[in-house]
Amino acid sequence: MRRNDITPKIIKELYYKKHLSKKDIASILKCNVTTIHKKMMKFDIATRTQAETVKIAMQKKIIEIPKPKLKSLYSKEKLTITKIGAKLGYDRSIIKRELKRHKIPIRTLVEINRSAGEKRRIKKSILVKLYYKDCLTQKRIGEKLNRHMGSIVRLMKRYGLKTRTADKYHTKYPKYNFSGNLEEKAYLIGFRTGDLDAQLSPSKHLITVGSTSTKAEQINLFKNLFEKYGHIWISKVREDGNRVFVIRLNLTFGFLLPKRDSIPKWIRENHNYFLSFLAGYADAEGCIYIAKNNVAGFKLASYDKNVLKQTHKQLLKIGIKCNPPRIHVRKGHKKSDGGVYKNDEWSFVINKKSSLLSFLQLLKPRLKHQKRLKDAKIAEQNIIERNKKALSKKSLL
């Protein structure tokens, strides 16, 4: 049924002058709200803007926000008036009116700026992680967090975070502290005593540790020992067949700097520490072999006379019978490659079956050099087979 009684004059009177909504007009004229909407389109009656609708609602006080909800958003969560309006779907003027109605103090400009600064401030824990753990520069941190480098510098000063020294700042790769494990420390001291060079950098903030070798096993061992502490550089093969491998470590590895012809006292006083030291020294300078007469043996040969003498003494203490070290090659002797021995080379040998087997069983769990481990297993098998043969002969007799 057509509603010809609904004229433009009636709609304008109710909609513009009395500020009724389409729904209210439909209720008065007893029709569907769709009918009012179609009539307004037909009569070209413009609908109100959102701002006008809100203004009318404010005048009528239709919109009322509960005080606890508004206080929680504004005072507790520290949201701005604009953000509260967006969250609740109202204009900011309504939020402001409701704040005043509920007598909730509106923040000053200084408080607003301070609150914004607190929200944007980077936490100390984040700076610590990025600067010390990830080893990013202050500039790189600024780029990552969308801040100017100057603000990162100022914030670090405020938190009392110390900046890295020049050589740490310019180093390309992160460096990690030594684990603190004393058995690992003893092994590394033994390995350094035998085969490594360690030097303090000119700035006295880094330690360069490295060596040369033609053997892939030796390079792999170096990598396994140190790659968790920093970046290892390995050269291409040189004319003499050697490759150089180097790592730069932080000062927690200061125990590698001394090159002494002696075993530290704290290592000699502990059974496990001594065996770890000896494993490191054996991986560097040792040799586990099968002689031409099919007799297994262990040999250490080096210029470190006192290290070998102390090793002999310690082995006797733990029940490994062996002869004392002796001079193997005199100083000045020419090598096959034309080189000359700078000092007397001392050697230390274990080849008695019972002593060697006990020694290998103690040392093998601590060896890290793949060839030494392989040779130790072969030597053990050699001793077992020789023992079997000896028993067999004894039984026949």
C-alpha cells in the first residue's frame, strides 16, 4: 500500500526541525523505516552527516559512557581521547564531554608528552641484547628500532651501559666468553702448550690464537674447540702445503697467553684436570703408534723438558709405570727438510702393555683429535691380541 500521505513537508519537519531519526519518524508515521528512507531519496532530502548526528545526540544526551570504563581507558591504560573515541566508536568531543561530566581530570600537555615518551622509550633489556649479545652498533640499533643514533647513545648513558672499546667496536664478528669449565680450560692449556700461538692485540683487548698445519684433522680439531667462541679464519693452502687458521678471542681467554715449560700447579693437583691437560698436549704433540715389531706405543716429543718430566711424575702417581723422558735429538741437529733443531728435543715413551692399556683407557675419553682416537683404539686392540697370543702360548706350554 502506497503512503501518499507522507509528504516532504512532514519528513522535513520531523527530521530537520525536531531532529528525529528515521526510525523514530517511521514509528510516528506507523510505517517501515525503509519507507522513510525511500521517501527521503525520492524527495531529495539530504541525510545528516555523522558530525551532525553526534551533535544532536550530545544535545539530547543520548550517549553516556560509564565512568569505570572511561576511567580505566583514560587513567589506567593511558589511552588518548582520540584513541578512546576510535575504540568506542564515538567522536573525541563526546569522550571529552564524558570526562568532564564524570569529573575525570584531563591530562596536561606536559603529561601527555611524558606519557608518550615513556611508551616510546626502549627498554634496557632490549639495548643489552642488541648491543652486547648481538653485537650491533649504536647506529645499527637505531636503524632497527627506528630511532636516531643520538637517542640510542643518550639512552645507553642514562642506563649506565658502557660502550665497547675501539677494537671490539670495529670487529666484524661477535666474541663470546669462555665457558669457565676447568677441565676444558686444562685441555686448552695443554693444547696451547703443544701447538698454538697466542698473542695479545696492540690495544690489549683481544687475544689472537692460531697455528698452521697440513692435516685436515688438526684444522677440524681447532674448529671444534673454538668455533663456539668466535669466527675462525682459515687460509688457502700455501706453497709448503700448510694452512693458517686463526681466531680472535676476548680477554676471558687470557689463560692461553703464557707459554711456559711447566704444568700449572692447580692442574697437577687434580687427577681429572691433569688428564685433560695431557689429552690436549697429546692431541698437539703426541703419537700413538704400532712399531715395526708389532708393539703398540705412546710417544711425546718436544722441547718442553719440564712438561715431560712433570708428566712422567704425575703418571707414576696414578699408577702408570714408565721410563723418565730423555733427550731424543740434540740441539743443532739438521732436519731432513734443512731446518735445524733450536734446542734439545726430549721424548717420553710408554710401550709396556699393562701400563699402556691403563694409560689409553684413562686418556681416550678426553682425546678430541680424530686421528689420536683412531690410533688409540688400534693400539688397544693390538695389546688385547698380543695378550691373547701370550695366554695361548702359556696354555700350550
